[in-house]
Amino acid sequence: MKPRVLMAVSPQLRQEIFGEDALHRLKSFASPSYHPGPGDMAAEDLARTIPRFDGLITGWGSPTITPEIVAKARRLRIISHSAGSVRPFICDEVFGKGICVTNASSAIALSVAETTIALIIGSLRHLFEYDDHLRRLREEKPEFGASHELTGRTVGIVGMGEVGKRVIALLKPFSCRILVYDPYKPKGEIERAGGLPVALEDLMAESDVVSIHAPNIPANRHMISRDMLAKLRDGALLVNTARGELIDEESLIREAGSGRIRCALDVFEADAHSVARKLRGVGGVILT
């Protein structure tokens, strides 16, 4: 008898990230059941159905695996998270019960790393601003300030997980000086990757570009605080493709709104459109 696997993701997400080939392979060794939707699965629905399943597939929007859910998961042997950071979605009781946990960080990391490099180069070269200027059919010469190469710049990497390591690898042809803050990584591992381990305060003060790749855990909330943002040199670029909660967003809006620093944000703590409204018309800001 095949093990029973529950896909606790919305129908929309299932269609986006699980192709027919993936579902065919899953069915070859397991008997999957799907959340009917609409929308994300509710925690109470997961708690009610989990006793019948041996495996669980989660993703963006899935309920957090609480101790109450774990207590009811009598048959559960594996949780496969179809996204990157899995730690915020599960409780310690999952590991205490010996349930295997996997995620898709290695599959997602390259895409995020490439996006990071694109945002860095696009911002340093004012590519998005020139595009907007021409699309508005403006005749006057734009005044965006100096355009800079990435080559030879000092880049600070905050968090050297799967994405951070790939960003460092993609930066190597640009001969950058790479500073790394990651309290969970040994000094030797950072150096072998091509980075120089430093304190967060020093990284913020010395970098031309700061790129955030830390995990979204409670200890990291607003790790890029108002005081840390104040340490950035004038004209520095802050890129966040990790999680919005890692930055004190209101402080960042004030700093970017003043024109003192530049930023490129692919994630947000509050509503993305709210941030966009507050930074409407501000130069040196990329929001995706």
C-alpha cells in the first residue's frame, strides 16, 4: 500500500509550482490528496485531516505546524516544504517526534541569487530610472547622479545560507571585496566561500552594497534597525530579496525617502503597495 501524502497548498499554488511530471512522479510511489480550496488551507482543516497521512507537502500560505497538529499526526514521517525558509513554519515538536523535514531552498536559491545580482547592477547603473524617464517621453537630460560599475566595489552579504553562497559565487567575476555577517557560519567556511567575516556594524559601515539573505526567525526581526541603517554610507545601496521583516521598514522608508541611500526591495514587511505609495517619485528606489 502506497503512503498517503497530503498537499496542504492552495490549488493556485499547486498549479504554479507542481507540473504534471512532478505529480506523476509523486503518484508513482505515493497516494496524494489535495486541498480543495479555494485559498490557503486553514489550520483547523489540517489538524482534522493530518491523522490519516504519512507525508505532508507545504508551501507559501500553508498553516504553521503547531504542537497541537504534531500531537495528532500519528502517522506522519516527513514534511516536504515546497519553498525556502522552513523554520518559521514548524515547531520544535516536529523534530522531537523524529519527523524528517526537507525544503526547496537549493532549487529556489539560484533564482533569488540571480535576481539579487540583477537588482544590484540595475540600481548601480540607474537602468530602471533611465527606462522610466524615456517611457514618460521626457526630453530633458536626466539627473540620476553618477553611474557605477559593480566591479571592485565592497559588497556586504548578511546571511550566508543557500542564497548568500550563490550570490558570492556570482560576484566573483566582478572582483568585489565581499564582507559577510553570519553568526552561524564558521570563519573558515566564510573565507573558503570568498568572504571576509565581520560584525554586522562593520559590514553596514564599510559596504557600497548590502544584500540581505538572513532567515526570517524571531531573533532576526528588524536586525537591520534604524541604528544599522544610519551606519550606511551616503549613496550606499541596500538590497533585500529575503524577507521584509528583517528590516525596520519605516526607518528604511525615511532613509530612502531622504535620498541618502538607495534600496532595491523584492520583499516587504507591510503591504507592498503601501510602501510604493510612500516612496512614490523617490529616486534610487526599486520595488519588485
